[in-house]
Amino acid sequence: MPERRRASRRLRPHDGDFFGLAPTGRTFEVAQMTIERFRDGRIIAHHRLTDEASLMRQLTDDGAAPSRA
């Protein structure tokens, strides 16, 4: 199967609980890379890298991770 690359950009509202952080209503954008390997037309490996630090900076006032206490 030939190598294929795709890119997309999505903006989302923070309208639900997210790892203990209550909804803020803020719109956020996060960089994410996904790599999938295929064999015989089926996904055999899936890896995702997300810029979680940037996401938390956008959803919190100080960029600190939410408390899970």
C-alpha cells in the first residue's frame, strides 16, 4: 500500500468533563499526530501523539493540570 499523508484542522468547544476539568466553554485547538500501519487492508498498529501541554494551557487560566484529588 502506498504511503498516504493527510492533515486536518479542527476547533472544538470544551463542553464536557475532560480528565477532571469541568467544562469551560472555551474553544481549543491541539496538534496531534497519528500513525497507523496496515497489513492486508487492516490496521495492525495505531500510535497517537498529542500536545497535551498546549491543550491544558488553553483550558486553564494558569496552564496547570487539573487536580485529581
